[in-house]
Amino acid sequence: MTKGLMIAAPRSGSGKTTVTLGLLRALTRRNHVVSSFKCGPDYIDPAFHRVATGQQSYNLDSWTMPEAVLDNNFALGAEGADIVVAEASMGLFDGVATKGASGDGASADIAARFGLPVILVMDVSGQSQSAGAIAMGFRDFRKDITIAGVILGNVASERHHMLAQRGVESVGMRVFGALPRGGVPTIPERHLGLVQANEIPNVLKMVDDLADAMEKHLDVEAMILAAGEVWMPKHVSGSAIRPPAKKIALASDVAFSFIYPHILDAWKAYGCQISLFSPLADEAPDPAADMCWLSGGYPELYAELLSGNRNFIEGLRAFAQHKPVHGECGGYMVLGESLVCADGKSWPMAGLLPLNTSFAQRKLHLGYRAVELLADSPIGKKGELVRGHEFHYSHITELGASQPLGNATDANGKSLGNVGQKVGNVTGSFFHAVAA
């Protein structure tokens, strides 16, 4: 029997990731077989989950994923585990106004579907007994989920702890502990969220320190007992996005790291071979591969190095003369003619698409996207609808003549016009594909 929990919060910035990582590591150190999930289309948090548990972490998102993909991802992640922990995104009930593939994107959809009791992490700074009213509201907002209890965060003193706990317990809800202000290790951040796990020296020690803090301040045993038996769907091989080729050269390093595990698993399930190469190490795509995929990441932080890596640039250009190349977000920027860094300096890129991008004047582009493909590409055939998201601060400064890759709408069905480009064998866009 597999049991599970969801760590959620009333809003972003309440400490969900801190608690999730510490709990995952604490459970793993107790010799539990632990699996983890991240609600929403986040790339970065699952990599930290993997550090904590040693197991792959999968995304679960009801707006972009049909039920079959959700169930397949859950089955992939939960297989063989005795306890699973899902980390929510934003506030527990926060989604979008229009239903997507199987829901509105709220983490509560995931808790309800798989039977995950929710532990609510509440930042109680600036309040005390009022925490009870908030907790009660969350408990009663949806009848198809269970709030198992509360963790009090950002607690200023013993008196503050006592009053906030009294407020929560007065409405019949359990408090699993309190995290003192300044008493829990922090995780470094940058413009797209947390600094990536593979960029942090001694990241395992950081996660162990978080586990130590959870053991000190929370009743971990009570949280284990609060876990409920989860619904275990059957694994369906080959769901999500079909592989675009039999052998794919995949850019993979700290500048190109944003690709979903469920997509890689789907490719492999179809018999696809994946050949990794590092643009930062000046490696070119394997010329024996059938296509090249440049995933998203942080090329804007390494533009000078990438521009000077001639083996990578020339190898990519040579590959694109005869075989498909696709770039998502950061990969799309590198396929363009130039990339302007935060300091205003412009660096030549591969020049395979008539595109210039800039990170110098940052503007947030964030949201779900449904893209009807206007051309065949590695993410699907012309006429297909692919769901995914955008999350970037760079913007296009110049866009030359090319065939658009697709026509996009946002989560409310509002048209965003044409997105992406196709020139010969090369395609790209800021859009991250999640499921078709």
C-alpha cells in the first residue's frame, strides 16, 4: 500500500519548497522508499526533490495534461514507493479561469484526484489567532480534499507560536509544528526561481540541513501517520509527446536543463535513443542523431561562452543543413542571430533563425499556452494542439521573415497570435511543450 501527502500553502512564498525538501530528505533517511511530485509546470523544484530522495520527480498539472498523462506520471513516480509527497504550486486553490486538458491547474485538483491529504504551510507573520480562521477557510473550501493539518511558518517567538497554534486548534485542526523566523536554512534564488540544484556546491548537505530543521521543529512521525492511501492508476506506456525521431541529440548542461522527465520517458518508451551533449563544454550534436533538441535553461548567463564555442556553433549549423533542430525558450534564443545579456552586451548566436533577443530590459512573460501548430515540427504535426507554458524574462527585439510555428491562446482562450518560427529544418519558440 502506498501512502501520500501534499505540501501546500495559502499563497506563494510561504515555505512549501523548504518544507517539502526537508520532509523528503527526513523520510529518505528513515529508510522509506519515497517518491515526489511537483504540481504545475515547474522545472527547478523537481531537481531538488531528486537530490533529497535519489528518485526521479514528476510534474502533475491539470491544465496542460490530459487525465491519461496525469495518471501515467503518477504511476511512473509512485511505482515501488511506500510514501509519496507532492509539492503544490502557488496557493492550494489557485488555478486559471478556464478549464484546460483536465482541470484549471490548481494543486487541489491533484490532491483530489489521487487522494492526497494536504498539510498547509502557513506564514503567520503579522497574525496569531487569525491563523485559525484562514486554516478553517481552506479546510471547508472544497469538500473533495482533506486538510490534514497545519505547519506554522515564520514564527517570531514562543508566545507567537502559542497564540497561532491556539487559533488553529480552536477550529479543530492539528498543528504539526512551527518553523522559527530565521531558524531554517534558505535556498538561493535567481530570476526564474531557485538556483538550479546542479549549480549549488554541497547541495546534498543543504538538503540534509533542511531535514535536520524539520526533525527539530516538526512532528515528522505524526505527518507520516497523516498520510492517506493514494489512488494508484495503471501505467500507460508512451503517453505525452511522441518522440520526433529515433535518435535525438539533446543539449544537456546547466545552460540547457529544462526538459520534463515524463517527456524523456515517453520518448524512451517509444524506443527513442537519446544522445546528450554539452554546448557549454563546446560539444556539437552527434551527427549520427536524427534530430537535435535544445531545451530551455539559462543561456543568457553564459552567452559570451556559448558565442565563442565554435565547435558547438559550427556543429549545430552543419547538423541543421540536413536534419531537424528545435529550440525551446533558451534554446530558441541560441538559435537566433544574437543575444543581449543583462549588461547590455550583444553576443552572436547560431544564426539559424532570424531572431534577436535581449535579457537587458527584463519583462516577465508567464502563463499557460495552447498552441495550434501551423507547421510540422518536433513537438507535433501541423493542425495538432499542444499545451504548455511560457516563463521567461527575455524578449524579442527583432524578428525576421519566417514561417510561424503555431498560433497560441492563453489560459482564458485569448488569442496571442503567431508564436515561434520555422526556417528550413530549424524550429523554435519560447513555448515549453508539456503534453499533446
